[in-house]
Amino acid sequence: MADEADQVPAITVKEPLDLVRLSLDERIYVKMRNERELRGRLHAYDQHLNMVLGEAEETVTTVEIDEETYEEVYKTTKRNIPMLFVRVQKV
């Protein structure tokens, strides 16, 4: 039998923001409006879920129509941002 000192304390999630709190200093994925995605390290957040991400990578996907074949062509653009403030209205 394991001693009490060897047992890992249970992490309880009682509110949705508890999940966000557990993600502090972890890399997270955020799906934004207008076909934008963010991946980065969560440094801070507030009660409105505004976030500060470090080492962020933004991916923007656009759809263009090929004029000859009229097929949809998906174009992906990525950029790296050292520190980014994300407003909840954009998520």
C-alpha cells in the first residue's frame, strides 16, 4: 500500500475558469473568428477570458476562387508574435 505522502493531490475543477487556470504556463490552442487560430503559452487571463500569450503563432486561412477552374483554393499564412494580448471579443 502507498503512503499518504506518495499520493498526488486530486485536482478539482469546479468552474469553467478552473480549466483555464490549470493551463497557465502551458501551450494552448485558441480558435478565433474569421478563420484565425492561435497557439501559444498562456501567461495570464482575467475573468472575461482576455488572455496574454507568449511565443504565439497566428495562422490565418483564406479561401480564394481560382478564376479558371472556379475551385476553392485554401491559402494559409503564419506569423510568430513574441507577446500577444487577446481580447475575448475576437475569440
